[in-house]
Amino acid sequence: MTEQILCGARAIAGDLETVFQTIHRTPELGNREHHTAALIRQRLDRLGVEYTPVLDTGTVAVIRGGRPGKTIGFRADIDALPILEDTGLPYASQVPGVMHACGHDFHTAALLGAAELLMARREELRGNVKLFFQPDEEGDGGAARMIAAGCMENPHVDAMLCCHVESGIPTGTVSVRSGPICAASNPFSVTIKGRGTHGAKPHLGADVIVAGAQIITALQTISSRRTSPTEPVVVTVGSFHAGTAGNVLPEEAVFTGILRTMGGPARQRVKDDFRAIVTGIAAGMGVEAEVTIFESYPGCRNDPAMTDLVRRAAAKVLGPEHVLELAEPSLGTDDFGYFSDAAPGCYYYVGVGNESKGFTCPNHNPHFAVDPEALPLAAALHVQTVLDYLNGDA
Ligand code: NI
């Protein structure tokens, strides 16, 4: 059975690579993935897969099995990043300043490949497969909006899967983890208001730069002194802006960043600690601070049974020695967490690193490249996982 799936995947490998390269050449930012959506829908039309457009650029497809059963969903994100590509690849981005630097082109091509292989086995499927081509993962979360639009119903989705490329592990491997896998995130913005003055007479003003520096330094104690040493919490200040000249103390300073936790009670506690430290130090230093904390992705937790399903399917497709266990979650974020909150799910990593080709650079980088040889393997793994879930461990 697995050999047949792999054979089928290898037979369409060249075609999948063409699809992948086409998407890579013409990347589109979140909510603007019009050409990508058109390509996906044309492909689904050609395969005879029924689908519904959603949120302008999203698409939900359904492959209805020949026999009744459960429904399993598979998410591929389709958006690119505002990065100027510098890979020098023959199929590099033709859109200046926009690049598939997170492998969403790979995710989309692999899921289209799985759709083709699953259509060929449609009659033997006991249940349905729903394919989510989701816009705007890198922005403010297409996943939540797809769910709000009713995509998890008709047919109701019983379980969810999602793979993400990982260049840190080689082609032909996957890494999995049960439990927490991605962080919950809360972006923040703080505006400190003081009183401007001459740099030689600081006592006549209220210095927002010195106050801001104290606050930013103290914020690191949220993870080092208010959180258990074994609990993952990251407070990152990524921008700090104030002032125009060396001899002028400005009226205002602004810093922004992101709070990352594994969700649950820690998420609220970190937000409370953040406010307390910012406003407390600001008051002590005679300045005012306006704190805005935004709600972003909820984090992502893998269901143990779904993780085991992926683990066993991957052992069949790639060999048990190529299934790696992730010791720790990532403090990165992904809006797949909305799907895995709505149905038991598993988010796992597919190896796309290839040292001989120089494809080892991490994602979100102008030099990031994925190994297209991993495409048929990912598609085969999708199919094996779906078959194991719907038809039992065949
Ligand atoms: Ni990504």
C-alpha cells in the first residue's frame, strides 16, 4: 500500500515541481493571493475536485469518499512575505520585494499533489477529505476567518492536519511532537510621554529615553524572575524610537514587540506583569506610558492521538529512523492553532534541507530555499495519513 502511494507520488513529482516553481515565481502577500487562488482552483477543476471559494482568495475543497465515514481536514497556507529574494534560483521571485520565504508555495503544491493522489483512490475512501487553501497566515490570521465563515462544517471536520517545511532537517525526514508546538502571541506597543527639554538641563524635563531604557531592561525579568525557569516565555522588544538630535530630550518614545507564551494561564499572567512593570516604572520616573497589547494567534497544541497517527504514517513512508521527535515546542507562531482548537489536530515539520544543494538557510530570510525533492514525499505522507485515519491502520 505505502509503496503504491509512493509510486503514485513519484509519477507526479515533475508536475508538482512545476506547480511549486510557478507559485514561487509569482508570490503574493496575505489577502492578495489572487493569482495563487486562480492556479489552485484551475488545478482542482482539472482534477474534478469540488470546491468553494472563501474570503476572496481562500479555497475549501472536498473529496467525498466512496463510503461513509469521518472527515479529515488538511491546511496549506498560500501567502508570501515582504522580503526581496536573493537566492539566485532560476525560478526566483519575479515580484520585487515579495518572496515565498516560508515555504507556503511548497505547502500548496504538496496539498494539490495529495488531492490528485486521493482523487485516484476516492472510491476506497471511508469518509471525506477537506483541503483548506488558506490566505494570510503571515498577517492577522486567515485561519480564524475561514472558520468563522463556516469552513469546518458541511461536512463537519473531525480532525485537522498541517505540515510546515523545515530546512533544519534533511529531505526525507519529518519531526513531530505531542502537546504544545507553537506559541501564543501578543504583539504590543508602548508610548512613553514625558517633557522635552535641553540636553544640558535634564532636571527641567521628564526623560522618556532613560525611562524607556529602564522599562525595556526590566521587562526581561518577566521571563527571568516571574516565570518558572522551565516555562517558555519570551518578551522581545523589536523596535524603540525616540528623539531627533543628541542635545535634545524628546517628548515621546515608542517601542513595540511581541509577548510569546505557550498559552493558558501564562498568557494572561505575562500580559498583567507587562502592564505592571511598564506603568510602575513609568510612574516612578515621572513619565506616562500608554500600553496597548493586541490579541494574536492562540498557540498550537498537538493532540496525542493525531500526533501518533502522523508518526506512524511517516514511519511507513519515510522509515522509522527518519521520524524525529522534537524535544521542545517552537516559540514561533502559526494560525493553524485556530483549526486545532476547533478539531483535534497535528502540526508537524517536513524536512526540506539539502546541504549538497546549499538549501539550509532558515525561513523568513532572503536566501531561504526548499528542496523540491521533498514534494512527492510530503504528498505521499499526506495521503498515507489520510488513509490511515479514514480507513483504519491498513
Ligand atoms: Ni510559514
